[in-house]
Amino acid sequence: MSYDKSIVKKPWGYEYLAYENDKVGLWFLYIAKDQQTSMHCHPNKTTGLILLDGEAELFFLGNSNKLKPVSKTMIRKGLFHSTKATSENGAFVFEIETPVQKHDLVRLEDKYGREGKPYEDSTFETPKQEDCFWIEDLPQNTSKEYNFSNCNIKVEKINTIDVLTEKDDDENIMFLDGGIVTENGDMVAQAGDIVLGKIVKKLLKLFPKVDDNTMFMTIRKAND
């Protein structure tokens, strides 16, 4: 089932697909003030969250973390979590999933009565608007910049490590395709991972090679 032309309405706000290939799906979420997603997990996929704008609190079963732009969190398979918007204008979030399995969802608790229920069906969908964010696939060794949700977003497609080694240490790098490869062909950073620039540089010192189809995204606040 394809979501590339739909907005999915939620009791806490809405979400829609912003990019997809055979490895990852990138979703944009808007969570209204004091609303929150269900306490849920994904048994078969890993997800990563980046808060673009606003403030939020990420709850787990035993603790919580407060999120500020443009902080990131990686969430392993099976880890129950819930995101609550705490700022006046709500929270604006990117969520990346790998593998692409939107219906891989188990709801444990939900303030809207959706405990144990599956992902929303087509009756919750409305057509996308013209201002919905969408990332385009790129030709080799090119880049494209976007302004969205009070952020400067840059997408780059590379086949050498030069661009990655120039990134700032505190910059989050979200891999959309490809990644860093060892001599044996193992991926040590791959599609779906969100990795700090300093970690990427550390990996590249020992494994100075990227997959030929590597595409990644970096995000900065517009006023940085």
C-alpha cells in the first residue's frame, strides 16, 4: 500500500510520507500541543526520530527524555515509546523507519482508546496538499536544499567520503540510502541510521568507503 499521495489523520494531529525507497520510509508528523502518540512499539523495524521544531517529551515504559530541535533518538525493535508535544505550537517531527513496514505496530496504551488496534485504515486518509514536504531522488554527486519547518535541510548523493568528512561533529546525518562499508562489504552505517558527524568521521578513518548509492540528509535550524 502506498501513502505517497495521502495525509493520515490522527487524534493527536497528522502524518504523511516524505520520502521512500526499498530500504526506508521517512514520515513527517505534526503533534498538537499536549497531545501524544500511543505508547507503542514496532516488533520488526527500527525507527529514528528527529524533532524539527517545537518541544516534545519522549516517553518509554520506565523513563522519559525531553527533546529540543534538532535532537535525534534511535529506537530499537520492540521498544515501547510515546511522543508528546509540550510547546504552544505543537511538535514537528521526522520519523524514519527501516524496513518499510508502516503496519508494524503494537499499541499498548492510548489516551484516544486505540489500545491493541492496528494502524489507521483508508478512511483516515485525505489527499496531500501542495505544501507537503517531499524529498526527490537525486543524480549521483548532486545535492538539493529545502527550507521546511523552520529548518534548513540538505540532501546529498555521493560515492566518495569527501563530503561526509567535512560535516560538523555535532551534525546529525540521516542515511536514506547506501552507507559506510567495510572491506568485507558489511554496512557499519546504513539506510535508516541517524549518526552524529563525529561518529561518522571516526568510522571513516577505519572504513574509508561508502556505497555507490549513498544518499543522506542533514538538518539545521534556520537561524543557526
